[in-house]
Amino acid sequence: MQEAHNAETVAAVDLGSNSFHMIVARRQDGEVLKVDRLKEMVRLASGLDDQGQLDPEVAQRALDCLDRFGQRLRQLPRGHVRVVGTNTLRQMHDSRAFLRSAEQALGHPVEIIAGREEARLIYLGVAHTLADDSGRRLVMDIGGGSTEFIIGERFEPLLAESLEMGCVTFTRRFFADGKLSRKAFDAARLRAEQELQPIASAYRAEGWDQALGASGTILALDRMVQESGLDPAPGMDRQALERLRDALIEQGSIDGLEFPGLAAERAPVIAGGLAVLLGAFEALGIERLHPSDGALREGVVHDLLGRFRHEDVRGRTIHHLRRRFAVDPAQAERVQATVARLVTAVRAAWGLDGDDAERLDWAAELHEIGLALAHSKYHKHGEYILTWADLPGFSQPEQAELALLVRLHRRTLKPKLLGGVREDRAGAFRYMAVLLRLAVLLHRSRAPDPVPLERIEATTDGLALSFATGWLDAHPLTRADLDAEREEWARHALQLEYA
């Protein structure tokens, strides 16, 4: 297939709480063109109970959808498809079995992304549908289980938050009996305002020139307002939304709900979405909201294409953290250079790929980040920082791997910690961990001179190193460290030889 070999063809899959979306796009003459798209209303959030367990029938409905998506995506190479899961997958108690089935259906890995990363990608998707001007924008996206709020300028978000309120969850909570009453709308709107209260002051202070809404819920509400003549001007203001609410209350029930511009598949959850939007208008003081065709999946596409052109936001995130926590740049660069040499020598024998090399480089750059808190147990402090910090561009599994690599770069290589990695990543991750440990060990003296490694030879069960003649004799601390590291590797069935 010609498309499969086109480096400029990518796909994004958004596993939302309400619907699943897929788009395939390519870059042509500087423009990003959509060549295919699919959407199915899955309502994943409706199948999640209070204990975070997913109803088997809903799970099967989701997997059947992904089987259909997978037929379209399997011809695209790994790395050209990014599949992201949002709020419902974040809330799922144990998503591993579902994720394995989802990845088998799609033929590509699934990433669960954090709320703020979701917000960043939504903003990126919206920003790329607009003129590249300097105006400040408020973007909101009402999903099935969460709503994202972002203030940004051009392509950069300035504030980004994800709140756990969505059209599916609010409909289930406030309209469970199917009745569209004023009392239910008022309770849902008030709850939305309460959710927004912690961020409202900061957002009002930041300000914006234009408010934009992404997602199917907001697009549906805009169509309802426009096609019913509730607002003669483009977009929606609060008065139009209140008139829409009153018109829905007149119908009285979700069952059989019909309204101009409202698709039948959207009707069961539109009340919750409208309540969230009314709460946002009130809490943030929005005067008028305009719909946008850009959304999370478009943001994923642009982010993915940026990686191919060395515009990866993850690299900027790592560099920012290094500066913020005053990591010694010279030591970081020394360890990075040695890690790169080691990876180049072993990647074929150990089955490491470019993504593994990149993650190792990031871990090497930040391996001393915990020193900003204390020297004692600084590898644990580093793990804590990287586990809980907002890392734009990183999925939750990527962030977890980065944090764990930093934790394991010194002291005991604990099997329990290695066991926390996804099963399909366990082998590669073990190799990555020992390579980072070795690079850090070789630069313990922090000397500016390069380590005279003359031979690096990998086998399936270990590594053999040769140093310049007499160098280890002149560096007895390094030899002692290598002796201890050899014992540590042996506990994991790996051999370390050196001379």
C-alpha cells in the first residue's frame, strides 16, 4: 500500500467517554489534509459503575467499534498512529484487560492521557483551524466524562484544566429519571459552577478575546440554537442557551426528545451537556461562544506530525524541567552522550527502537532532578517529581516509564519495580534501565573527559565492555562500582563483562 510508506500520513484515534473518533490525515504542500474519518457513538462512560468497573456489554460495543477502526489502521506503520484514551479510561479501575483487547483490535498501542494533556491537545486542534493571529482564546470542550478549559495565544496554551463533569456523567447524575425539569437543570448548572469555582478567578483574570467551543456536544447545542432561531447572531450567548433550556423543559422528557438540529444519537445526553455549558457561562462570565471544528483528534494529528519534523513538545517539556529544577546541564549531557553510544551499540541485539532511545535520552537528562529536594534518596525524589508533574506531550504510560527509569538509575534494581511495567514493555524496559545505570555509573566522578570505551558488544544475555589500556586501574572507584553493578545485573539474568 502506498499510503503505508508515506511518512507524512498519520492517524489519530480518540477513545472518548461518549464517542470514538478516528481521522487519517497527511501533510501535503504544507497543509494537513484529512483523507478519512470515522465516528461511532459508544457511550463508554455510561457503562462505568461507581467502582470503576466497565459493563461487559458496553466493553464489547467499544471493541466492535475498534475492530472496524482497526481494519483501516493496520496498514499504517507503528509510530504513525496515536490512540488516546480520556476520562473514562482514566477512571476505569483496572483497564489492562480492556486495553489489551483494544490494542489487538486496532493493531496499535493505546495511551491513556492525563486531563491537562487532553486539554493541550484540544487547544492545539482548535488553534490549527483558526487564523494565526495574536488574539487570546478561551477554548472549552465538553466530553462525555470531563470538560476541558484552555486559555491560549496562537498555538501555545497559557492555562489548561480538565474538570470531571461531562454530558454523560451529568445526565446520569441529574437526569437519571429521564425528566427534563427546571429543578434538575438548576441543580446540574450549580454543580458545574461549583466545579469551576477553583479556577474561575484565574481564568477571568487572564482574560480572552474570543471564546470557542469544541466537541460534538457544543456543536450540537449550536445547531439547536441556530436551527430553532433562538439566537440570530453566529454562536451562542447565555440568553439563547436559557431559551433552549426552557424549550427542552417544555418537552418534559429525554425519551422521544426531538428538536431542530438535534441528532437522535445525541439526544440521550444533551441535557447534561447543556447544564455544563450554562454553568461555564455563569462561572467564567462568557458572553458568546462560537463553535470550532477542531478537537482532540486534530490536535493529536498536528502533534504527531510535529514529532516527525523535530517539533516534539516532549523535548521542550524535558528541557524546561531541567532548567526549572536546576539540573547540572554538563553532567546531564555527559550521561546522555554515553547512553546514546550504548544504545547505538546494543539496539539491534536487544531489540530497542528509536522511541526507546528517545526515552533513555530524556531519563539521562533528568536523572538528577531529585537533587533539587535532597541528596539522600534523590532517585526516589526524582521519581516522585516526574510521576506527579504535568508533562505536556507525555501520555500516562510514557510518564510512568520516565519516572521509573529515574528511580532505578541507582541503588537496587528491584524486581518489584520492574514488574510495574506493562507486560509488552518489560523486556525493553529492563534493558533501558541497565543502560542508564551504566552510563550514570561511568560518570560518577563528573569529570569532563570522555570515558575511553573502546568496545561495546551486546548479546541476548548481557554486555561486554573494553576500556583503554590501564584506564580501569587508574580509576579504582569505577572498577568497584562495575563490580557491584555486575552482581546487580546477575540477579536479573544479565551478564556484565569488562576489561
